[in-house]
Amino acid sequence: MSTTFAVEPQELQPGVALAMPVPEAQPVIQLDHIHKIYTMGDVEVHALRGVSLTIRPGEFVAIMGASGSGKSTTMNILGCLDRPTRGTYILDGEDVSQMSKDERADIRCQKIGFVFQGFNLLSRTSALENVELPMLYLGVDSAQRHARAMEALAAVGLAGREQNHPNQLSGGQQQRVAVARSLVNHPALILADEPTGNLDSRTSVEVMEIFQRLNRERGITLVLVTHEHDIAEYADRIIVFKDGKIKSDHAVENPRNAAEELKNLPVISDDDDDEE
Amino acid sequence: MTLLMIIRVAFRALVRNKMRAALTMLGIIIGVSAVIAMVSIGQGASASVQAQIESIGTNLLFVSAGAQNVGGVRSGTGDTGTNTLTVEDLDAIKREVPSVSMVTPNVNARSQLVAGNMNWNTSVTGVSEQYPEIRKWPVATGSFFTDAEVRTAARVIVIGQTLADNLYPGTDPIGQDIRVANLPFRVVGVMARKGQDPQGRDQDDVAFAPYTTVQKKVLGRDRIQIAFVSAISQDATYTAQSQITDLLRQRHKLTANEPNDFTVRNMTDVAEAANETSKTMTILLACIAGVSLLVGGIGIMNIMLVSVTERTREIGIRMAIGARSSAVRTQFLIESIVLSVTGGMIGIILGVVLSLAIPAFLGWPTLVSMMAIVGSVLFSAAVGIFFGYYPARKAAALDPIDALRYE
């Protein structure tokens, strides 16, 4: 799939690191015969049965599958939240498969951005502080934290909403704060777990538009887990899981263009999902 | 992530829930302020007892008739046949014991005092002319009676301020007549005001007359219950004590295996006993207050445990975006230390204010103790660490996957 990321370098926002899409660049993700076995009492659950997978810088990949297919387990392993029972996982050139809890925490901090279905923002905390949080754990100084958080919020179209708390933001806006939070440490990879699961269709398209823009303009590697086909079609490549194995892995011929679709979508006035 | 940043994170987390933080701190605030106030009361009482004793004079000795302790049975110094101390004994002490400078008997007669159309019931104490010097209690107006007046058993009297106020309101009592047990006396002096003793008794409700007069004309007996002896210096009190004991045993013709039929005590011992008592009281008060501090600590632990459960998702988020377990543990530990130390600081202020207000409202003397302040700060920090550790460890042990899924 090396052709999908051969995009023209676009004008870039200053201060934002970029994974340069060089054809022979090392893969961001390299899974090699990953097995995951959960032991629940006496029962062994074989969640992953030998998954091998390569994702290169700048790819936008959707992972699909029914519940129990192993896509959530894959997601947890990709996000370094969990370790494979067997097999190796090389993330951005580093073998993370047998890393300790603390080492994985550091890897998550430096290399991975998370976007969850339930937004998972800290309540009673401003959007700005939520976005600053990952930099706090990376040890970025306060002036730079502030500048980078402001920039990330602007990039997702939330300029002017920095001081709002999550309960003062709509679902779409909250998810955009989460996207901004996932961006600020310039991760090698952004993992989005059902990011549109709690959103209505128009807001879903808006969030996908941000993802596509980040992917196309900044070359950010994106892995999206979803069970919705139409959402998966915004990606360039779809991997389908079944029974702990990869069932299919194919490029999307004509990915949907969220930006184009938004122009044709009527603005639904039931919510203040779009910023003024 | 630096410690400073973790402290900031902890502060922000507390500020997010101000009401709860305040209520949690309340336990520590009450505990610390109670410890400080209680210790202040104890120290104040101790200091005033100490001052009292010093004002009496630390070179003072008491000689009393009767043994205080005979074979484990205290006989006390009541009226039960303790005729063992005589004026001659006291004269001998004054004459023969080199470490003794002054001696006065102390004979009490409760009686009704009448002056004009006023009357007052008080204790008339028969003493020698050296009494003001021995007790370090000067005469305010007039003068004390003289050696000659003691020898001739003159009917002269020196009254305390309370008597002067009640029997001669608005007039000068010096030279006035007063009737004691229906005998006319002349007021020659008024003692300086002494105020209340630590037990709250009015020390100015007294009258002094020559002991000879009291013995012969008021009591009609020449027994002596108690005498005050002044040693030449504080260092000499123990020497004086043993020399008086030897002399009295010799005069009373006691054989080696007979117990003393008198008691000699020195003020230093009394001071130490009083000190011991007030120290015990201070410790007791501090312990009771300490219990409330402990309860406050348990309150912190309880809230922190609830907080860990309630914030499981937050912990999951923090871990997912790169917080190490140690950072989460430190954050929760610092939250509880911040709660307890902030509570401790407020408690100190409240405790000091209370300690300063108590004398004004309750009339008890207090003394703010630096030790209590430092001690309660350290203790409240220790409470924070001790009771915060378990919840913090629980938070750090969470698995980010489970924590994120927690509803």
C-alpha cells in the first residue's frame, strides 16, 4: 500500500513535526504473529491467533470486525495498553512487545495519541487543560504547553472554546478536544477507538473530516477502529478481523471525502455542533 | 514528569472539588486546633502553677505536726491528737539549724469579723512578724505587726484586700477597730492584693494576727499545726530539711525505729509534684485532641478511597495518555498530603486564635506552645502520608484498559 501515502507535501503549520512520507521509511507498526490468550479462571480465551500486520507512516487504516473478532484486543496491543502473549510488535522502530508497565506508559506518552468513543475528557477541567495533559506527563514547560495546546485546539476548529469545560461543549466538540489532545505530543500514531460511536451522522462526518485533514495535510498515521462500514470508507485501507485473525486487508478504491460531503450536508439546527 | 508538576496536578484535582476538599480538611482542622488549644491550656495552667510556686518562694519548707504516712496509713494533719509541734520546737529550729533563716507558725482560726455594722467570716491566721518576708507577700498599706507585738500577744490584725473592700468600703481601714471572736482588735495593715490561686480560691480573703494572740485569745490552745520555714537559699532546702528532721527527732526523743511524728516538706518537692500533675493533665488533653486528629486522618482515607473509585475513569485516561503508575500514585498521595497539611495550617491558625481567646472568655490562662504547633504540623503531614498511601497505591495499581471501561 505504499502508493497511498505518496501525497504532495502541503503547506505545514509551523512547529508541528511531520512524519515525512518517504517510500522506504520504516513502518510505524509492525505486528509479527501476535497471539493473545486471556485466562479467565480455568478457561483460556484465544483472542488473537497469529496476527501479522504492517502499517507505514501516513497511512489511514480502518480496523473492522464484529465484537469478539479480536479488534479491541488488537487495539489494546497497538496502543501499548496490553502486551501480546506471543509474537513481536515493533512500534516506530522499537520493540514494545515485552516492555514493562512504566516503559509502555512512556511509549504511550511519546508515540501514541488516543481518541475514544466516550471522549474521555477530564470533567470540570477546561478544554485547554485537557489538551495540555499529555504534555504535562512528557515534561513540556508551561509556556510551550500553552502554545501547543492553543494551536492544537485551533487545528480542530475550537479556537475560542479553550476555557469551556466538557459539560459546556457538544459531543462533537468534546470529541474534537480529544483529537486535539491526541495530537499535541506529535505522536507517531493516532489510535481512534469508535470515535463516532456516540455522535450523530453530521457530527461524525465533521470528526472524520478532521481526521482526513490531519492525515492528508500533516501525514499523521491514523488507525481507526469501527464497526460501521460507511465510517471505515473514509480510510484508505480497511482491515477486517474475524475470530482473532485478519480476514481481509484491502485498499479503498475511492475513499469518501468528508470535506466534500460536509458542503452538501444541510446544517441540522438541533444542536450547536458546529462552531460559529 | 517533575514532582512540581505532579503537585500542580494534585492541586488542580482538589480545586475541582472544593466542597469535598473543605469538608475533608475539617477533620484535620478540628484535630489540629484542638491539640493546640488543649496543650495551650495545659501549658498555661502549668506556667501559672509554676509562677505561683516561685512567688511563694522555692526556699520555703513546711513543717507540720503528725506524720503524713504511718505504715501506709495517712493520718493527715487534722485535729486528731497531733500535739507534736510546739512553739519551743520552732524556736529551737530558728536557733539551732544554721541553714534556716526565718520561721513562722501558722495557726488558723475561723471566725466572724465585725467592723461597725459590717461583718465578714474568714480565717484568721496566727503568724510571726517574719511571715511577709517568708511568703514574699508585702504589706500594701500600714505595716505588719512587730516582734514586740507577737511577744505581748497584742490585739493587732493585718487584713487582706477582700476584707478591706468588704468591711471598710470607701474608707481607710488602718487604725480602725475590728472585733474578732468578740474581742476588739486594731487594724494595722492591709496586705498587697494576690488574686486567685490556680484552684480559683481568693487569696485575699485572709487576716493575720500574732500567733500568740490567736493561740491564747481566739483558739485558747497553744498547738501548732503548720509552720513555714525559710532556708537561707534554695540550695539549702534539702540540708535544712534533714537538719530540721534530725533536730525534731532528737527533741521528741524518738528512737531509731520510731517513725517521725511530724512532717517536713520543701517547696521544691511540691513544685515538682505540681509540675508532674499539670504535665499529666497536658498529656491527657493532648491525647484526647489527638484522637480527633486520628479520626480526621481516617476521614481523609475514606474520602481518598471514594475518590479513587469515583475517578477510576480519570485514572484510566491519565494512564492511557502516558502517566506512569508512580505519577498516579504520587498525585493521589500528594492530594491527601495537601488536604492534611492545608487542614493543619488552618488548624494552627484556629488553634492559636482559640488559645488567645480562651483567657478572655473562660478566664483560664493559656500558653501557646511552639512544640504543639510543630508537632501537629508534622503529625498532620504524617496522617496525610499514612492514610493517603493505601488509596494512592490502589489508584496506581489500576489497569488502564479496565479503568477506561469503568462506568
